Amino acid sequence: MTLVKKEVEGLLKRLGASACGNLAVHTPIDGSQIGSVSIASPADIESSIAASHDVFLEWRTVPAPRRGELVRLFGNALRDHKDSLARLVTIDCGKPLSEGLGEVQEMIDICDFAVGLSRQLHGLTIASERPGHRMMEQWHPLGPTLVISAFNFPVAVWAWNAALALVCGNSVIWKPSEKTPLTALAVQAIFEQAVRAFGDAPEHLSQVVQGGRDVGATLVADPRIALISATGSTAMGRTVGQVAAGRFARSILELGGNNAAIISDKADVALALRGVLFSAFGTTGQRCTSLRRLFVHDSLYDSFVPALKAAAASMPIGDPLDSAHLAGPLIDEAALTAMQAALEEAKALGGILSGGERLPGNGVYVRPAVVEMAAQVGPVLRETFAPILYVMRYTDLDAAIALQNAVGAGLSSSIFSTDVRECERFLSASGSDCGIANVNIGTSGAEIGGAFGGEKETGGGRESGSDAWKAYMRRATNTINYSNELPLAQGVTFDLG
Ligand code: NAD
């Protein structure tokens, strides 16, 4: 038995979960098997959906602040288990332990946010044009919420959705990535601790259904699922979005990104270099918000790009449980194949490559790749989920912004500049077309307080902070007549004589 497997068994035991079943789970740290989970059968899926539907009918009548109490207890249970869960996140998906801890902190933060929200799910009072009438809107629970998550944020994305869905009065079904199913088992065990502490929460409020895309597709197609929040590739979203639209289900799609940054000639260069390195190569380039395209002003290019290549080449890469390493492995061999194919294609188009080679040892560890491109062509136009940064020169800011926007995805973007006019142009209606536009920070590392999501082929969904909660509820507009008359709106008459 490997050391990692032993540790996983210990961690799961401490969290009150156990892993056995017919889907083998491997850690990207060294490729070894660390457990297995049970893939849901069609009968399992049916009973989960039926239970989710039944429990929703009960949960929607519980007052929202009381629902918030469950989420408060869950946040506290996460605090108690933060270190264990973070280690499991690192072992399951290979991100450095500090990022594993950050991911669990994000779960705790969204729980706090949702608890506050549980007393603020309010609508408007609207002035009626009719005498003796009052108009208002109310927000009501929507229904069973399906959360499909990707491997690279195996727990935080579920928490963004589940914390909000639960305070909004919905039940939750979670279909985690088949590449990182163990963390879902652990989170479910922690959630059940909160349920027990709550006392009278109905059973099956939040359930985990394990399996691959077939299991996900069965859940998406079921008319009892009112809201589908799906995080993953644009290819996945294209299928899920169409099925959801076909049955008029509501969907929140959080899909791929092809994020860019602009380094102006007025940038704070040292700060820009650090921002670029973390965004492009942190998490081994496996964030939806990872920086993939860099436009560097012509006057800086010949000093900035060599410094970037040198910093990338010296980045410590290895076992993500060792705090000396700033990046861990790719998730699997298929990710390496996709990375190598993109680099070959870029080279064939005249790209000058530095780095990108596989490092020796078990697990798929790679050196970050910097590719200088003369134009935005071929693989530069699409997301490759690996640490590749394509670098291009620019002279005119408007042209750089236009190039930044000239890709299918619209998730995250940033400008490094100390010139307020340039920054405001970038943030304006004719600037970045992305859901996230930053100034003097990189494209990755969002906080939970803002609404998270992107435009175009990123899917248009928003989750987490701001008013993203509205997607988890249905709005009812109510008009109340407290007069003895029946005036019609817009002065329409309908007199019986
Ligand atoms: P993926 O698309 O392969 O899988 C994501 C999830 O979707 C998995 O749970 C998978 O089983 C499920 N799935 C796939 N096809 C499905 C179908 N037809 N019906 C139902 N479910 C289906 O993505 P991945 O490799 O796990 O993650 C990487 C991708 O996710 C990248 O493109 C990344 O940009 C994106 N991502 C986006 C965000 C965001 O918030 N925008 C966040 C994280 C990851």
C-alpha cells in the first residue's frame, strides 16, 4: 500500500467517510490508486432525484434564516476539518497544499456569505399606477439543484452553489468530477455532521451521485431537476445547455476560459511579472481563469519576456504536499498529450518555445511553457488546460484589447498599467468583453464576494457573490388591490354597462 493511499484512508476515516466501489481513483501526485467509489446505477440516480424532489417540498417551507443556520453549522464543521479536507483536495487533484487550504477557506467564506444572505432574500416594493393597489416581488425557492463540478476545483465550486441553493430553499444533488470523487465523499460526511447538529433537517437535503458524463447526462435530462449549475469545459456546456434549454430548465454554465493580460509600457514591471507568473503557471495552468495569452508592449517586450522565461524555468515544481513547490502535476496523461499537441501546433505556426518538457518521476510533472507568437492563430485561439503562456507584442492598446476579445471564451482578463486612462479604457464598455476584468492583478484568484462567471463560450452563468443568488430562486410579482374598484392598467376599459 502506498503512503498516499494510507494517508487518504486515515483522512477519510477521520472525516467519517469511506471509499469503496467500482470506480478506481488515482492521485495525480504519483499516479497511484488511492481508493475507489461506487458509480451510481440508473436505480440509484432515480432514487436520489425522487428524494431530492420530496425533500425540496419540505425544505422550501423552512424559514430562510433557519435554513441559514444549517449553512452556519456546515461552515463551522468545515473550519474544524479544514486541514484534513485541504490535504485531501491536494491529493485528489494535485494542487499545492496552500491552494488546497485556500479552496477550503473559500468554502467557509461562501458559507458565511450565505448565512448573511439568508436574512436578505428580499424583493422590491413597486409603485402601482392604479389607485388602491400595491405591487411587490417575492423570491421563492426554485427546486432541486444539480451541481456538476470539474476536477480542478473539486470542492469550492460545489460550495459556491450548495451554500446559496440551501439558504434559497433548494435541495442539492452533486455530481462531482469522476477524476476527483474522494473529496466529494469527505464533504458529504462533513455536511452530515452539520445536519446532525442542526437537529431537524430533513434527510437527503444534499446528496452526492458519483459517476462520469453518462451519470451527469441522466441527471441533466430529468424534468424534476429545476436548476443545473454545470462547471467544466465548453464542450460539456454545449451539450448540457442544449438539453436544459430543450426542457426549459434553468442553467448556470461556468465553462472554459482563454484569458489574456496586457502589459502596458506604463506597467509596474516587477508587480506585473509576479502577477503573470501566478496566473499563468500557478495550479499548473489548470484554473478556468489561468492566464493563457499575454500582450506585451513593444517597448518592454525584449526585457520582460526573457525575465518571464527565466522565472518560469526556475519555478520549483514537484510534490504538491511539499510547501517548497509552487506547482504540482497535471491531472493525467491525457492533459500532457493535449499540452504537447498544442505546443507542436504552435511551433509549426512559427512559435518559439521555451520550457514545456516533462520532468522525470511518477506523476505528470511539466516545466511551464512560454511560447512567443507573431500572431494570434491556431492553439492560441483555444483553451489548453495546461501551463502554456502564448506571448505576443503590441503597440496600440485598442488593437491589443481587440485581440484579447477576439476569442470564443470570455471569462477573465487583466491590464497591468499605472495610467488611469488606459485602465479605465480597458474597463469601459468598449474595453474587455469578459465577465472578469482586473487592473494590476492577474486573471486568476477571484474572491467570493463578486459574481463569478464569464461571457460568450464561457456560458454566461454567474455564481458565488453579489446578486448571483437570484438564479437559485423564482421571482413572483404580486399585485394587491385593497380598494373597492377594479381599475385596469394602461387605462383599458372593460365596462359591462
Ligand atoms: P469536463 O467538461 O471534462 O468535466 C466537467 C464535469 O462535467 C465532470 O463532472 C463531467 O463528468 C461532467 N460532464 C461532462 N460531460 C457531460 C455531459 N454531457 N453531461 C453531463 N455532465 C457532463 O471538465 P474538466 O476537465 O473536469 O475541467 C476542466 C474544464 O472546466 C476547463 O475547460 C475549465 O476551464 C473548466 N472550468 C470552468 C470553471 C468556471 O467557473 N468557468 C471552473 C472550473 C473549471
